Amino acid sequence: MKTNPNRIRKIALVSLAITILFSGPACAISLFEWPAPSITPQSPTPGIPTAAPLPTTQVTFHAALSAALAPNETLVLRILDEVSGLGFNYTDYPLQPRDALNYLATVPLPINSVVKYRYVRLGGNEMHETSAVNQPIRYRMHYVIGAGETIDLIAGWQDRPFSGVTGSVQGTAINTDGGTAVPNILVTAGGVQAVTDSAGRFILPGLPVGTHNVVGYAMDGGYTTFEQGATVAQGLATPVEIRVRPTVLAPVTFTVHLPKNTQPGAPVRVAGNLLQLGNTFADLRGGQNVIADRMPMLNYVAEGVYSNTIYLPVGADVQYKYTLGDGLWNAERDANKGFVLRRIIVPPNGAVVEEAVTGWQSGVSAPISFEVTAPPETPAGDIIYIQFNPYGWTEPIPMWSAGNNVWRYTLYGPLDLHTIYYRYCRNGQCGVADDEATMGDSAAGRQVGTAITGQDIRDSITRWAWMSANGPATLVGSNVIERQAGFMTGIEFQSGYHPNWTSFTSQAMQNVQALGSNWVIVTPTWTYTSVNPLILGIRPGIDPLWTDSALMISQGRALNLNVGIFPQPRFAFSSNTSLSADFWRGAPLDPNWWLTWFDSYRGFAVHHADLAAQAGAQALILGGDWVAPALPNGTLPDGNPSGVPNDTETRWLAILNEVRAHFRGQILWAMPYSAPNLSTPNFIAQTDGVYLMISGNLSQNLIPTKPELEAAAASLLDNSVAPLQSMIGKPVYLAFAYPSINGSGANCLPANSGTCLDWTTLNQPTADRAELRLNLQEQADIYEILLAAVNTRPWVSGVIARGYYPPTLLQDKSASTHGKPAGDVLWYWYQRFLGLVR
């Protein structure tokens, strides 16, 4: 066995909400003095017994290769630690050959644990295993209920792709207590992973022919773990029903004694392998998997003693550690300065755990104390984060407020490197809301060298990126006509996502409400990871999980906002001119492919209908510009026919009818405005209205005059949109998206390549487009003129500003109005449309 300790390497919606509430920006700590630096190893607190090791059993892992290893190569089983990070605190077990293609290793593992592992080929360069479609294997899983064995088929390696035949595993996750479907279950076989949708459905494509171990795992521990073998045949789908039971919660009280050199007042968190302990089940920046924002905090009890009672699922294998940062930075270390990973199988009646942290440092280097003064224009309520770059940028960590725009953080480790780069940002959005001196993902950052004596680093931030000195917009008083009940004044969130957004969406909802909005449109995503075969599903880390979306909806409802859900696809490969163009260009568009496309879209729509119904949303918005090739007589982005089936109208009607059966609220159809003629599919008659997405179409001038914009807005509404509303006889809601740049009203946002950019390519995070000039006032003028045009046209049923960036305000080039003069324009008009101000 080879260990690497020193290498830098819902249960319920309420439980998630509580975790975020007590671990996020609401908790600011005031510090008054720095401790004397110490590099003396701290002894465990006397009287705290070491926890008894969990009982173990022997598990034999059989690994079958598709091709023999080279003579100088060996195969290892790598047991992973998702709390520290999959690439850090792992343990390798060499496998012994039985013949050229079959290897085995017997490993002692805790009973009732869930083990995450993968295979690695050693000899020359280290090579990780890959799937049959040459994608990295994140990890396999095994549920250890007793002595036994598991058989794994290794498809290929990074440098030796698979060349055999495949099949798939598909099925549903079912609650055995009531027979209902279970969403949000992580299912894996052969290292291929999927997350179940609202119907409990999953599909694991591209599995080598043979028998695979299928595991169903509740990421919050809310259901029991399922494991079963499944035999895959060439070209066929093997059905598997994942039968799980709900678990119950039991109180686990964690009390921890800290080393004497711990920074007084520093927040102490519990980092763990469950969602509610900060795990994202995603590969985040720097190879990390957990983030501080989502971890529960411990409460101060006495000097050096912290405690909290956390309700955890009975029977869950909880792996955890104590930290002043995340799973890597400032996480506890053992007496040998190696990583620590604690473990408890939650007993039926809960537990009281009293433990001691031996130390925080990983080497001989002394702690480094950072103090930064933020500029006066830092938005009230923003939290300053520090981000470290030892080998690449890692996940940012919240600093500790000392008041008066001063923030502090003491870094204990890991400090194995001679030099560490770092930077500051707002609300955890490093790479976007940065210190202007270190902005962007390519920035190296500030630099500090490690030393055997303590260091005090004091920095000042001159200016934040994407924040100007502009005050509120200058507004011209208008005679605003109060609209009838039901008029929509809305904000649509942009469809980006990062797991730390959840800490800031409540504040974003308050901002939306303060504008006078009565609607907020959230935009949860699924990702197309492959075009052929077609694979659409939830990817943790870049798509919000069920609990994340439900929490966001509940935050809006708590402020009496109406909530609409506008689900969006993400495309693994997309161009700047059209997010979906490359997707459609790579699609085979044959009858079987179209059959799969409609089936996957049906699942996508029904999933979000169930989410809307269960979370209490008021509207579901389907469609969008990207579905144009799938409409009757559909055309591809290049103008060619898409070859859509002849019964497309019937297919869409069936989808709408099924969605109606799952959700009783409003169903709107989203479609892009395209001059000069707007055409609509017949099935739009079965919806409750049109969500008309409008961008450009106002002026081709970089800096148009107001009279020019006024004439264009009137023409757009009177000559194109009004006939549409008259034709369909349904409410039309105008969803505007205008970036804050010169030429925002043009049909073409010019790129250096000579192509036209899609406005969404300016959504953060993104590299700055130097060829486009920032113009906050032009965006404000456009919204003022559009809202004035709506004011005199009573047939318009609502207006929405699209592209809002939730985590923090940015005065950037995107269409987001968060913190921009255009937001002031919305505030003026929205409140008067609703009669809140007269």
C-alpha cells in the first residue's frame, strides 16, 4: 500500500438552506489582533480519547483490461478522498496479475462505507483510466456491506483509447416505501455517471460489453445506497431499477478542540463528503470538490472549543474534517503534517463526537497573515474572498471581516511550495469580480514567499474590476400609466452557474424585489455532453442540482415574487456566434436521432414541470431560439432544412400535454424576435402566452441618437409584435437583452474575426472583448426608450430584462442590469407600472 499524505493534491431543502444560511455571507467575524506565529506542532488536547477505528472487512477488486500492459507498467487501485480533493489525499493499492488481462487486490475497508476509487496505470507517465468514449473516469463506487468482491472492466487509458463494442444501462430510481420516483440520485457503472431526473430516469451510455457494478447513491444521504450487477450486451440497453428507501435524520454533535495557534475568531467549518457538508460532486478549480460557502460552521463554546449539532442521515458514511478554509486550504493536519480524513457511520440515535485538531500546518513554513483594505465603493453586503494559486487557481475562500472595509485571513497551509500567488475578489467570483490589478483567469496574481517565521501581508485594493465611479442614472420624469393586475415586470437570471452562487441568490432576489419586479425568471440548465450518441442531463458543478434550483425558487417565493422557470441547455462545444450552432452542425439528424432528441427534450421539460410544481413556481417557459431546427419545417442555423420528422407538430403537442399533467401553472412559449415576419407553430395555441426574446433590431449605429431609438422601438412594436399578438390572441411578454456596449442595439455585435457575436457570449465568466467598447449609458437609454414605448401600448402584457448576473453587481459589457444605470431605469418604470409609486 502506498499513501500520499503530504502531496498537494435534500436530505431536505430546509437542511440545505440552513447550511448555506449559517456558512455564507451572513456570518462576518470581527478580529482584533493577530496571534504570535508558531510552527511548534500542537499536541492533542489531553483527555480527548482517539476515536476507535471502524470495523473493517476484506474486499477483493478484480480489474479486467481490454489490452495488456507494457512490461514496465503496473496497475494500482486508487482509493480517493473527495473531501481533500480527488487528486490529493489518495491511497494506492498495487494489483497483482492473474494473467495478462486480469488483476486483483484485496483491501481492508470499513463496513457500511461507500468507497470511491479508480484505476491508474504506472510506469513512465501516470495514466488514468478513461471510458469507452475516451472521457476521464471521475470515480467508481462500491458499497461495502461485508466481505466480498467486485469486478471492473477497464475500457481504456488517456493514451490508449477503447476500441471495442458497447451497450448501455438505463432505468429508474424508485422509493420502495411508496413506489415514487426519486430525483437527484447519483448513478454510476463502469465509472460513467448520471444524475436521475424527476421521473427517476437515468442512462449510462457507452459501457463496454460485460458485467458492471451499478451503484445508486443519494448525494445528501437521504436514501439508502443501492448496488447491483448488470450485464451489458452490444448495442442494447440493460434495464436496472434502483430501489432505495428514505433515511431518517439523527443529531450528531461535533465538538472540537483547536490548537493554541489558531486565529481567534476564525470561522471553523466541517468539510465533508455529503452535499450539506460542502461536497459539490464536481471537479472544481484546482482539482477541488468541496467549497467553504456550503459547509456548516461550528459555534464558539469556549476558548479553543467549538461545537454544533448537525442532523445527518442514519446509516450514512460521513467522511469529514475540520477546517479554517476548505478541504485543502487550512484543513486540519495530523501529527506528521499529513491530511486528515475522519469517518463516522451515523448510528440510529445519533452521536456525540468530541475530537481535537492536532494542527493546521503541513510543513515547516510559518503561517502567513493577510490583511486587505477594500476601496470605499465596495458594495455594502459584499464579502471579500482570497484565492490561492499554487499550480493554478483554486476555489476562493471567504475572508474574515475586521470592519471598515478591512478583511483578514491567516493561511496555515499547505505551504509546501516556496512561492504562492494569490488575489482578492468579491462574493467568491474570482476571475470576474476581481481586484482590477489581478483580473481574469489568466492573471498571475500577487506573490508571497513562504518562510519559517510568520509574515504579515497588508494589501490595498485601488479599484475593483468592472466597477466605475458612475452614480445613479439620470432619469427623465414620464407619465407612466399604471398597468392592470397581471402585468409582468421581471428579471431573468443568466443561465450560468457555480455551486457558490447559492450563497448569494437570496441577496440577488432582494435586489430584484427592490427594483419593483413582480417576477423573477430562473434558468436552470442541463448539459449536452454528446451529440451522437445524444446525451442530455445534469452535470454537477455546472448545472444546478434539484435542491439548488428548489432553494432558489423558495428564496424568490419568500419575497412574494412570482417565479418562472426557463430551463436552458448547455452545449459542451459552442461557438460565439450561436451557442447551439455547433451542436446542430454535428447532429446526424436521421430518424433515430430525432426520436432520441424528442424523448430527451420531453424528459427535460417534464423534469422542470415537476420542479415548478413541487417548488411552488408560477410559470414554466419552454422553447427558446435553440429549438428552431426541431419545429415544424425547421431550419438549421445555416438556413438549410433540418429534416425534422413530419409528425413534429404532434410530438410537440404530446410534450405540452404531458407537461400540463405535471404542472398547473402558466406555460409560456419562448421564441426569438426575427424581423420582418414572425411565424409561430400551431401548437402555440396550447400555451398560455409568448415569451418574446428581443435583442438588437434597433439601430446599426454604434452610438445612436435617442430619436433614432424611439422610432425604431415604435416600429418594432407596432409593425411586428402587435400583429403577432393580434394573430395568436394570447399575452405577449417582451424579454429584452441589450448589452452595455457601443452598438448594443445592432443586429450584429462585431467580433475581430469578422463574425457576429451572440449577446450571451458576454455573460460572465468570460474573457473581455476588447473590440467592444463599454457603454453603460447606451444600455440605460435603450431600456428607457423601450419601456416608454411599452407604456403607450396596453396590449403588451409584460416586460423582462434578461441576463441578470446574480452573485454580485458588475458594470461590465454583458446584458446584466445588476448594479448598472439600466437597473435604475428599470426601478423607475417597474414601480410605476405596478402602481407602487405614483
